Amino acid sequence: MSDRITEESFVAAFSAALEEVTEEPLPPGFTLDSKFIDLDLDSMSRLEVITCLEDRLQQVIGDRMLGQSFTPRDLLDALNERSSGEKD
């Protein structure tokens, strides 16, 4: 069984988290490669979105992962790499 997060489910969770925090939908032209800075998120809003995203995905996004992520795809890739590296 794979714990990988699909692009579709990640975008749905990210979109819901963004809308919960900003009360705005994803901007037109959004892709997984959109830079966080282009989403007009200040540092506090970005942290709030990430917290909501953690709740929705039931995953922890650590400070190191967050610091190395500049796009939603960076986060998705890091989460999937981490989950594939974990052994039960």
C-alpha cells in the first residue's frame, strides 16, 4: 500500500487550506509550480496555510521541509519522499 499523496488530492487540500486562511480561492493560473511568493502570502499567512494543510493531509510539515520549499510541488515532493523512505 502506498502512502503517496496524489497531485489531485494535494491541490484539493492546498486549495481548501488557502481558502480557509485567506478567504480567497486559488488564483487563476495556479499550478503546483506557482511560487509561494506569487500567492501573496506573508510569512504568517503562509504558516497558517501550512498548519491547515498539515491537518487536512494528517502529515507534519517540519520547519526544515518548509524552509526548503518554494512551491507547492516542493512540499508535495518532500512529503512523498519522506513517506516512501519510512519503513513500518
